[in-house]
Amino acid sequence: MTAPDPQRAARALRGAAAAILLLEGIAVLFVPRGIAQTGDGLTGGRLTALLVLSVMLILAAGVQRRPHGVLVGTVLQVPLLATGLLNGVMWFVAGAFLLIWLYLLQIRKELLGSPFREPAPQETAPREPDHRELDPREPAPREDGDPAA
């Protein structure tokens, strides 16, 4: 099944992908608080890695308009899932986000034919030229339809 208007469906799905990536970036910002109280604690390397991942996820939300945006978001799901190595709860949180992302890719495949390819631009029907385009010196007809004026 494909969408009746693939351009509109692609735009809506890009918006959903951007929202998911933004929420993922915000969720990663909560991880340092969780790991600061457990195990080795929050080291400079862990904090840097988490902040970089969070910024990358938020920036990836902004590139969803580009043709490669969905691919970038898909690649970032791997390090998001790897945050489970730092805090066990992130296995569940990142796993839930990953399932939502996979569902989004499945919907893209059903509506657009491919999870990563953008739909081809649709051709629009030729429009009738306005009478002023034919002769710009000719006055526009009156609203009441009376040609005398």
C-alpha cells in the first residue's frame, strides 16, 4: 500500500522522526544523573560521550528534512542503545525508542515504498493561464460580471 500523496506522507513521517530524535536527545541528558550515583560514578569521558550523543540526536532531528536524515537517525540508534552499558535502565528506555524508530521505518516502507528513499516529486496538472497573462493591458473583469466599466 502506498500513500495517495507520498510527498505529504513523507513530510509527516519526517516530522515524527524529528520528534522521536528530539525526545531521545532529552532522555540521554538524564543518564548522567543516574550513573553519578552508581558504580564508578560519572567520569569526564562518560559525561562527554553522553553530551555528544545528546547533541548529535538533537541535531539529527534538525536534518530530517534532508534526504539522508532518516539514515542518520537510524545510525544513531546504535549508540543510544549502547547507553545501556552505562545505566541498566537505559536498556529499557533506549529499547523502547528503538522499537518506535523501527515502527516508523516500517510505516515509511508501507507508505513510501522504502524506509530510506524519499518519494519522487509528483507532476502537477497544467493550469489554465489567467486572461491577464495573455494580454496584461486588458483590464480584469468586474466582480458582478458586467463587462461595461
